[in-house]
Amino acid sequence: MLETVRSFFDPPITADAEQSTAKLAWVVRLRWVAILAQLLSIIPALEFRLLEPKMLPLFGAIIATLGVLNIGTWIGLRRGARGTVGHLIIQLGADILGLSALLILTGGAWNPMMPILLVHTVLGALLLEGRLGLTFFGLLLASFVLIQANSHIPPGLEGTLVPANILFPAQLVVVLVFWILTAWLSRTLDSFKIWFAEAKERKTRIDRLRAVGALAAGLSHEFSTPLNTAQLRLSRLARRHGLEADEDLLTATEELARCGDILRHMAGSQLHPDRLSLEIVDLDALVRQVCESVGTVYEEATIRFLSDGRGPKRVLVPTVAFSQALINLVDNAIESGGPKGEIEIVVVRNGNRAELYVQDRGSGWPEVVRRHLGEPFVTTKPEGIGLGLYYVHSLAEAIGAELTLDDREFGGAVAKLSLPIVPTAATGESKTPMTVSTPDGRAPDA
């Protein structure tokens, strides 16, 4: 029973326009409560002479009008009608006008129940946003002015009135404070809701990553023994029967070896989130070190490192795993542009993010690779396994970075990693920065 009552008043605490129908249903429920309270207030109002008998028919007509509006809205919702933001502001506006009329009949601004309009101040700030919210707030202020200018003072309030030059400004200030506070709380709740959804999605991705890693490790363990056994038996048969040069036997041996390589790559390409040791490092220094190391392996290729020189770019990454991811991107670039190709690795700062570009002059990214980014075993290379980009994408997902693939202007491919910069008061800017353009030809933003 208690849970049912609680759910009756449970609000959709978001300004999301897609929830207009739920908000409208909530307003209908609250209005039933308000109508009941207004009906119950008639007898005390008559008793304390806050409502004069001659005003009773008009008072009842206003309540009846709100009741008819609520019944019509309720029937529409039951028939599947979808609410809009426009419907919502009309309903709230009708509530304000009805309540203002009731207050005018019973003392207006001097009615002890005048603060009930603050409820609508809260509702408007909670359920509406942007221009509609400001429009509703303007309507609310107009209602206050209307009430103050047309109040009918009943006998029960005569002789006890606070001067208008004190009461009116005080009420307007209270309304303004309620509106600002509720609007701020609503926006804060929206921000927390978005943050919670992102955190939940990230946890789901990491859980999937952990599951895939466990699966890959299990497959590698289970298949390694029978593969090794098959290779040993084939080698023994080849020696026993003098078939070392037999084409079919060589092909079978090569394919078994390839299966073993794939399993090793599967096991080695998985990230273990529980084991990622995050460090705050300068991205420029880390990338420069990796470039120097890779340059000793690909001696024929030209690998250039470029930085915008705009001070250290401190990022939070697992150093070893990130270095491996960068090596994977360089390997892809070398395979695309050829062993003597030119590779550019660019690090720039863009606002509060550091962007790492690996650029080549090859044939660009195949559409199938771009479409299935983040999926394992997707490759167009005859000897490829399709786990290099998967590793990079998995790492990016795990550390809150973003991997995007683009074609380079005038030919070639670009892989971009965007990482959040760790804020620090000590981060300075270089006085003589080197100008570096991003792949689309624009100078990086500050």
C-alpha cells in the first residue's frame, strides 16, 4: 500500500522531451490531489470567512472546470495519446490560471494559501527547459501581478493586511529563488543521470572485454595441446616415410602453425581491466619514445613524430598497453603504405583533450573495417588476423578514450585516438609552439 502511494507521486525528474507523456500523466495525478484539497478547503474557508457565500458558485465553477480538464486529459492518455511539451505547458498554464482565480476570490496575495503557487514554480522548473521554461516563468509572474492587482478581500482578512509595498516584492523574490534553485537542481540531476548512464555503459563494455579475454584464454589453453600433438605427429610421419617435401603435408603443417599463431594472438590481444596499471604520463614523451623504438624495427620506412609544442599533455593511461596499441597502429600504417612508406605520428591539444594521429599514404581504410570497428577478426589482409585494431579499440574503451578512422586528404588513412587531459595547475604552454595541422587541414584548437 505504501509503495503504491509512493509511486503515485514519483516524478520523472528530467527535462527530457521524450518523457512528455510520463510528465503529463504525473501532472494529472497531482491535479486530482489539488482538486480534492480545494474541495476540502471550502468548509474551513466559509467558517473563517475567507470565502464569502456569494463567491461560492464561482469558486465551485473554477474547480469543476479544472476537473473536466483533468478528466479529458486522463481519458486521452488512457486511449494512448502521446503528450508533448506544448500539452504540458498548456496544462500547467491552466493550473496557474485556475489557482490564481481561486486566490483572487479568497484574498489574493494576502490569502494564507498564496505560497501554494510556489508548487507550480517548482513544477515549471522541473518539467520544462529552455524557452518554454522561461515562458512559463513569465506566465507565473504575470499571475502574481494579476492576483495582487485584483484581490477581493474577504471579511476574515480585513484589518490584518500587510502593506502591499512590503508583501508584493517579498513574494516575487521568494518565487524567483524557488525557480532558480529548482532549475539548478533539475539540471544537476540531469547531469548526474547522464554521468550514471555513461558509467553504466562503460562498466558493461569492460565486463564484455573481460568475458572475451577469458574466452580467448580458455580457447588458447584448450586448443594448444591438440594442435601441438598434431604438429608433432605430422612431423614424425614426414620423417618416417620421407615425406618432408610433400606439398600436402607441408600445407597441413603450415595451417596448423597458423592456427597456433591465431590462438596466441587471441590470448595476447586481450586486455585485462583488473590488471591495467594507469599512470599519468606526458603523451608527447611517451609517443616520441615509441616512435624511436619502432624506427629501429622499420629501418626503411620514414616515421616522423610531430607535436604542436603546446606544453605537456598529461594523460592517464596504462603505459605498456598504450605503447602496444600505438605499435599496432604503426604496423597497420606500414602494411598499408608499404615498407618504405612515410608515416606521420602527430600529437596535438584540442581543448581539454589530447589527440594522437597516425597517418599514412596508403590506400585508406576499407569500408568493412570502418563499419565493424571494435569487432575482432575483421580484416582485408590475406595474412591478417583482425586483432590489432580490436586491441586498440578495446584499450580506448577501457580508458575512456575514443578511436576513429578516417581517410586522409590526397590519399591515405588516419587513425585518431582522442584522450582526456588530466587537469593540472602546473600545465604551462610553450612560448614557441610548432604549428601542426590536423589531417583535415585545420590548425588544432586551443
